[in-house]
Amino acid sequence: MDHNGIPINYYNKLPTDFLKASQNCAKHNEKFQMYCQKHESPCCRKCSIECHKTCQDIAKLDEVIHNAKTSNAVCEIEETLVEVAENLQKIRRHQQNNLSTLKKQRTEIEKEIMETRIKINNHLDKLQEDLINQLDAVEEIENSKICHLLSSLENKERETAEYQTNIMNMK
């Protein structure tokens, strides 16, 4: 087998699931050397004889790994991931725009509500003012009538007192 080392900074960037993957068979504790494409699993020398002897598509693991690294599938996955990342960014921007639009609409609605409240309050103030003016006018008329009646009653009281005086004088 031809193995090449990689710099530690590249090794540290590898996904943890990838690093956790065992390179040895759990059943036989031997290094994986073959790959069963039918079962999509790596095999040690003993597994390939015991469990995969009827499988047609067994290949050397090194060749499968090399082919996987250079296959069109990897390129397609990379392209798909780029598209997914772009789509996620578009969706995020769209949702941020939605948030901004919602905030603007809320502000506009709140402004309309305040303007409507002001109009209603102004209308109610005008109604109140009109009612007070009407009340003042009615009160003034009624005051005038009462004052006139009081004056008339005072005159009648004087006349009555005068008549009483006259009657007494005549007796």
C-alpha cells in the first residue's frame, strides 16, 4: 500500500466523524484492505473470504478511495454544496427583508392608528365643544326666562303688598 502523510493543520480540519472511523475490522482486528461495493462496506482479508466470497464487486480499498477522491460524484457533491450555500444565503436575505418589511408595515400601521386616534379625539373635542356651546345657549335663555319671571314675581309681590296696604288703610 502506498500511503502519503498529510500536514497536521489539514488533519485537524478533518471532520470528527471521519477521524473516528476505524481502520480495522472490529470482528478480526485486521486492517481493512478490500471494499465490497455490493454492501458498501470495507472488509479485512478474513471478512472478504468469510462474508463476501459470493460478492462480485470487491475491490482494493486504496483504489476505491483514490477513485472516490477523483470521481465526478465528489465534484457534483461540491457543486451541489455550493448551490445549497448560495440558496441558503438567498433565503436568509429574503427572510431578513421580510423582517424589515414587517417592521416597516408595523410602524406604518401604528402611525395610521395614532392619526386615526387624533382625528377621533379632534372630532370628539369638536362634539364636546358644540354641546357645551348649546348648553351655554340654553342656559342663557333659561336664565333670562327665570330672571324675567323673578322680576315679574317681585312686581306682583309689590303690587300684592300695595293692595294689602290699601285694604288695611280702607278698613
